[in-house]
Amino acid sequence: MAEICIELTPASRFDIIDVNQRILSENADFIAENNKAFYCSYHTTAGYLEQSICDRLNHNSDSVRSFIHPFQELFPPRANYNHDKLHLRSELTEEQKLSEPLNGDSHLTYISSGLQNCVTYVLDKTKPAYFIDLDGVYDGNARRRRTTVIGYNQEELVGIFPLTIPVSSHRVDSVNLKDARLGVFEQLQELITKYGIQRGRVDITLAPEEDHVALTVNEFETLLMQNDLADVLHNPMRFMAQKGWHMLKNPRAVPMKMLNYAKYDLVHVVNRTLDKFQMNSSLVGRGIQSVLAAQAAKALRMKRSLSMLVNEEQGQPSIVSGTYQSPIMIQWHSARAQSRRLEASIYRFI
């Protein structure tokens, strides 16, 4: 087992960095001596795609860029997001408001495109592992990024533990699983300590019967979660139309433009992506096309599971996360019993 921590400097706001290339330059034996790697990003606008998706994209950075691009078109920068109305952000100091990035679009793109803070890859020195940064440069200044990679050969499933999470009666809502009132992290920490997990991971997965709900790791900021994302899930077509997000070069060429902008634009973006990657019946195809039937979460490729790193921090093994990262459960339809069932699987790296 081996651990490597890497600092990254993005060259542009949207940047794709091959972490495996950095690993090979710093520790040539890392990939040769380990079968698998667990990649962890500490950021809410920069992360990784699952290896299975990268396989479909032939591990090509241009293909990854084209995969992400339609979601960026759906959420363009500086489109009057509530998250970017810094004067309303009570958690920021007046000094922070002067330098806080306007990045509501990056958060929504991260969530909607299925980027993850932690992923597991089978190691192959001939294939890249892309750290995808959606907000790497702000006002001409590159942001400081970090990623940790744990190399290992085997993992042991310690146990699977049920979780019941109360939810409101609202159709669209989000729950911060890190909220101390739920006791989820406290329960997981007790299990990590009990089983002596030094390095490993915790997977949180929705129970099979739970529907109209998803999981992500992002910033649990009120304006972002309760306004911007909620608006998307309530009615994605109206959301795009209200923002005036039309992607065509010449919008006047579209008949009945005031009624059909959003629908036409989404079809335009989706069809172009599907044609490029020939994924009409799978991957993006099943997802984004379903928004035409108002299945917003499928369209946005939102996930049913998430992973978190367990590592030593301040002398004690615990769940490691970035300053603004929270595991979040998002629903777009009321739960049957005002609660959701999840499972936490705890693994030890060997």
C-alpha cells in the first residue's frame, strides 16, 4: 500500500489534468506495485469521472472535454445564480465576499455531470486518470488544488450498516448527511474506530427501493441547494427559459422562439453529444434525453452512491473531506414515509 498527495495548478478555468502522469513523475514504482488506486479530490468544483465512463470515452482528454461541455452549456457562467449573489451569503465575511469566485455554474455542472470527489480505478500506467477542474482559474489567478491517491492491492469489506435518514414532506429537498443532528458521521466514526480502519473507504448507497433521489458530494450552501439546484429539479425547462439560456448562434431562426427556446436548445445539445459518442441507448443517452419527459435527475446523471476516504488525520483515522465538502442527499419527489433508507459499506485497504 502507498499514498501520494499531489498539488495541482490548473492552467485555465476548465482544465483536465492527468494525475497518473504526475504520479509516474514523482514515484515511478507506484503504479507497478499496486493493482488499484483510490483517488480523492478535496474540492466541490473539481473531481473525477468513474473509470467506466472514461473507458467509454477512450481515456481521451478531448472526449472528456466534449462529455462535460453540454452540461456547461446548460449552466453557463454568470447567469444570475442565487449562489453568486454574494451580498446574500451570510456565511461569508465582508472580506471573503470581495474575493469569492462566482461559480454557481461550476457547482451545478459538477453535480449534473456525475463528477465525484472519490473514485476507484484499476491501475494501468498506459491510461490516464483525469482530475477535472471546472473552476480552476478566477480573475486570472490559478486556484490551489489537492488530490490524494491511495494505491493498494486488496480491500476487505468490514460490514454493511443500514442508515435511515428523515426527510421533509417537500417534493424537492436536500439533506446534508454531515449534519450533526442526524448523527451519521458520528456513527460511522464509531464503526471506523471499532474495526480499526487505518486506510479505507466508506461507500454510502441508496437502498434499491428508493427512487426519485440521488447522492452527491458538494457544498451545502443554502442558496445553491435550496434555490439554484431546487429550481432545476422542479422544472428544468422553465429554469433554462427563465435564464435565457439559448445555445444557438442565431436564436431568431427558431420558430415560436419564446415558447420553444429551452426545449430546442436541450435537444440540440443532447443530439450533438449523442452523435459524437454514439451513445443513444446508453450512458448520456438514457440520461439527458429523459429530461424531455421531465425526468430531471436522470438527465443530470445524478448518482445513487458516493465514496469517502478513510485516512489518518490529526493522529486518528477518520473520514477525510475538504473544507466545503458535504455528502448530500437530493430528492425530487416526496418520500413515502418521510424517510430514506441507505446503506454504509466500510472497506479496509490492504
